Amino acid sequence: MLSRKFTALAALAAVGTLATGAMADDSLHLLTKWTFEVSVPVNAGPHANEEGDVEGFASGFHAGAATVYSNPVGNGSLESFSSNNWSEGDYYQFTTSTVGFEDIVFGWSQTRSGTGPANFVVQWSGDGEDFETLLEYTVAQLTWTSLALVPESVFEPVALPVEAAGLETVWVRVVSLQTTAAAGTNRIDDVFFSGVKKGGPTDPCQGDINGDDVVDGADLGQLLGAWGPVDEGAPEDLNGDGVVDGADLGILLGSWGPCPR
């Protein structure tokens, strides 16, 4: 199982505040992001992304014909992608292109009703047919509102394998491992892919704010705790522009993982 998620501060708007297009460094990009604020997913889709440099589509797949798709309140926003009548093997699917990019990362927020499915896996594919499981995780029953993000619903970004780089289409699914009561719902929000532009200059450990040779939830928590204007030289201000914002978050996510020192 995934070791849950970020700390409360660490999860704060991790996907909701990513800058569209180039982040602080021209090599770091938000490829595709769904907020569902424009697409408003009242059916299975496909639903186009609202943000990012690359076109992508979100869809829902259920075995049961009685499934209803809806757009309840998101994680600190007005809309999300939700459905009921979950069977084992049902999933949400997201696609993007990674041509020209590597170090691909997938992130999302997710919650459920009391009778909705809790156990999921994240799977990826480079051909849309053969899917590889990247992790198994648990979705908590947490109440979302449009006024405030619930940090515990933001999952730690998942790094896709190196084979995911440079592809015309990459598929990622979040797949239910359970069959639940018909009325049980599960919803997802702020889904994104990010990547590093191939050949672009980037410090592979620029996001190591606390100096422990790994960029992880501890660094993300420190960055988000300093969100907003900061003094000159603040370690959380990764691009040195005097404010901790989505550009710095993009740098951190782009260097996620152990430092190659």
C-alpha cells in the first residue's frame, strides 16, 4: 500500500497551483491538467483538459450500465469527476502526449462516499492495451468543499517509468479493486501530468530544500508552508523571484526523488 499522502501542509494545492506551461525553468512543464471547471463531467467523457501545454482526455469506464456520472464539488473548487455503481475493474482514465519530455509524473486528488470504493491501483500504458500497475493505494472518505482544499485527499505524485517518455500517447488509469454498493461514489479532481523537457537544463536536486539528499514530502511541506512572498534567499524560493508559488512547486516536482549526488 502507498504510505498515504503528504502531510497537511505538504499537500496544500499541490496540483491546483501548478503554473500552466513552462514552470520556473524552461525544461519543466505542466503537460496536461484537468480541473473539471470547464469540462464539467456529467457523462463518461472524454473530457478535455483545462490547463497545460498538451491536449489530453479524461474518461470513465464502468461495467454496469446503470452508472451515473456527475460533477459534485471538487477539492477546494466547484467541480470534480464522480461516478457511482462501482465494480472491480472499473476505472478513470487519463491520456496525454509526452513527445519531447521525460521524467513524467502523474498526480491527483481523490475521495469517496461512505459506501464508495476505497482500494485502487494506478496503472500506466504506452499502447492503450497492456497496463502495468505502479502502486496500490487507499482512498479515505473525506468531505470536500469548494472553499478549502483538503490536503489529505492529495496523493503523492507517481513517477512513470522511463519508457513513458517521448510517446505520442500515454494512458494512466486509477482502477477500483472493489465492487461496492450501487449508490457508492468515488470522485477525482486536479489530475495532472508533468515532465521535464528533454535536453533542458535542470538541477536534478534543486527541490531538496532540507538538504537530506532526497526531494520528497518533507520538502514539499516546507515549500507549501512558506507559500507567498518571502525574504531574499529563502530556501523555499527555488527560482529566486521573491515569492513561493506554482513556479517553485514545478521545480520541486520536476526533481522528485533521490538526489544523484
